[in-house]
Amino acid sequence: MQNRDSIKTAVKGIIHGKLRSLLTILGIVIGIGSVILLMSIGDSAKQVILGQVQGVGSNLLFAVPGGSSGGRFSAPASSQGVVIKTLVQGDVDSLKREPTILAVAPLVTGQGRVISELNDVQTTFIGSNEDFFAVRNLVIDRGYKFTREDVDSLIQVAIIGPTIAETLFGEMDPIGKTFRMKNTTFRVVGISEKKGVGPLGIDEDSMIIIPVTVAQKKILGTDYYNLILMQAGDSYDVNFVKERAVSVLRQNHRITDPNKDDFTIHTQQESLELLGSITSIMTIFLTAIACISLVVGGIGIMNIMLVSVIERTKEIGLRKAVGATNKDILQQFLWESVILTGVGGIIGIISGILFNAVIYFVLIYIVKTNWVFSLPPSAIGIAFVVSTLTGVAFGIYPAREAARKSPIESLRYE
């Protein structure tokens, strides 16, 4: 029998058992659709996360207090909740004198209840200097940035995000308005551009930025920094700048043994590599979960095909009696399995793409997040290949069982 005849016979068998075929296809649709959807979600999440980190600032380095005893991505003690006071103003002054570093922005952070004439809210505040806006690529939508003179003179001014501006002042123009935080009155001089959730998971639209000197002396009562951000000069390699920054801080802290560093410096590129590895692992994990449903769908195909073989025992016996060979029967049932999984795979791919588009629409227009639509070609390729292999792999056993049936016993079967 030619392949064309086998395919025609297989199609007739599929049409004859409509409900059975529909259930078989449904299992494959769910499996393939899950692969497409989860791989797309994983890739979208990767792009969003990496995009947020890249948006922090170009050629960025950051120094945190506490040494890192492990590899390049080992967490310093300060990230584990230990208070370390090794980064101070002297370090900032020395780093500013380093010619390979374009800008230096020390940071302190905290949370406080902010009270205005209309409302009060608990939010995050950041204390930094005038270089913070350039290092962080932070654009002021209205008003102006505070200056070095404001920082040195402890002027109680603030830049606030658009969300908290609306919360505190409603429809009023926030510029020039005042609010209180921890018994200190601040005057709003600028509104930052809408940015959404930042790379550290902080809603930057609800953030307040104040001069670091005011944050230290009037709110926190500290004289050290939680973080120092640095922007490498455009003509310098960021890894070379990192080496120079490490040298400056070691000299400041009188450290001769690198194993005894009381600070850790990372570059933006290192953060991107780390996050890229994490998100890739997440995507693989999600894909593996989706593949489980494909295996379940494949087992379902095998079971339904075995039932089909039993139900059509007389048909098999009759076909063999009129000259059909074992190969003909094998081809027929194998083609049925491949066609079912092929149709299920196509519908599954379309379904996965549609669900991915629906999720994108919901997250962008309803939840209002910075989600991106992603449909990696590898997802479609994997889905197509897997659906074909599933049809062959799980169709071989039922097809062989059908081909091995004796025509005499098959004709006698009730």
C-alpha cells in the first residue's frame, strides 16, 4: 500500500471516531500550548528584568559595604541584613578624584510615613547627591533637580515620583508644596518621569529622593552609606574602572590583603550576566514543567490508540483477509497517531500564541505593567518537533499491536 493510501485510510479512521480523536487532540493542544506559553512568558520576564537593570544607568558600578568571601557573585554581609559602616564620605571624595570615574552618587535608604495636607502614606525614600540623577538616568518631568549647594547646605527639598505626587496632593500642582516625614518638612521641587518598578523591586513612581545629608543627619542619624553608585568614563573599560575603584577604596581603608576587603564592587555587566543565568534557568524550568503535560498527552494518545485497536479488531482482520500486510496496518495506525498529534500541535501553537497575546494585553492595559510581548522562534520549533516525535513515539506501540493481530482471530473477535 502506498503512503497516500495509508494516509487516506488513517484520515477515514480519525473521522469515524470523532469523539476519540477530539480527546486525543485536546491532550496535545494543552501540552503544546503550555510549552509555547511558558517559554514565551519566561523570555518576556527575562527581557523585562534585564531591561530594568540596563535602565539603571550606562557603565554603572556599585560598591556595597562588606567583603565577599566567595566567587564573583557571592553576596556581601550587608545584603544579608548585617549593618556595616565601612563606606563613608571620605570614600566618595576619593572616588570623585579618580579620573576614570565620571560621577559618584552615595546612597542611604529608608522608609517613613509621609504626611501632606491631603493624605499620608508609608513609602521608601532615598538620600543621595546631585550626581544621582545622571548615574541613574533619572529624568525630571517637572520642576528641577536639587543641586550640590542644596546637599552641602542641608536644604530640605525633595524629588517625588508621579504616583506618590498624586497620592499626596491629588489634582494640585505638587511643585512648591510641602510634606512632613519623621518630623522634618520638605518642599517638593521636582516630579520624576514615570518609570514603574525598578530593578530592586521598588516602585520608583512612589519613591522620594532627598539630599543625602538631610537623610543622614535629620532622619536616619547615621554617617555611613548603604551603597555608592559610580559611572565609568565613556573612554574607559568598565572592568578597568572597577580595578581602579577597588584600588582607591583599599588605599582609603588601609587594606593590603584582598581577602580582607570590607567592601564589594560589582559592575552592571556582572549583574546582567547573573540575571541572564537566573532567567534562563527559570525558562528551562517552566519549559520542563510544560513538557510533563506533553508526556501525559502522549500517554493519552497511546491509551486511546490501544482502545481504537481493540475496537477495530474486526476491521483489521477483514483488511488482512483481503490482502493488507502487517506493514500496511502499521502505517495506517502510525499515520493516525502522527496526524492527530500534528493537528493538535498546530492548534496548540496557535492557542499558545493567542493566550500569550491575551496575557500581554491584560498586563499592559489592565494591570499597567512594563511587560513585553515575546514569542521566541525556538518555542514554536520545539513545539512542532515535540508534537511530531510524540505522535511517532506514542503511536508505534499501538500500531505494532494492530499489525501483529492474526486475521483469523480478528475476524472471530466480538
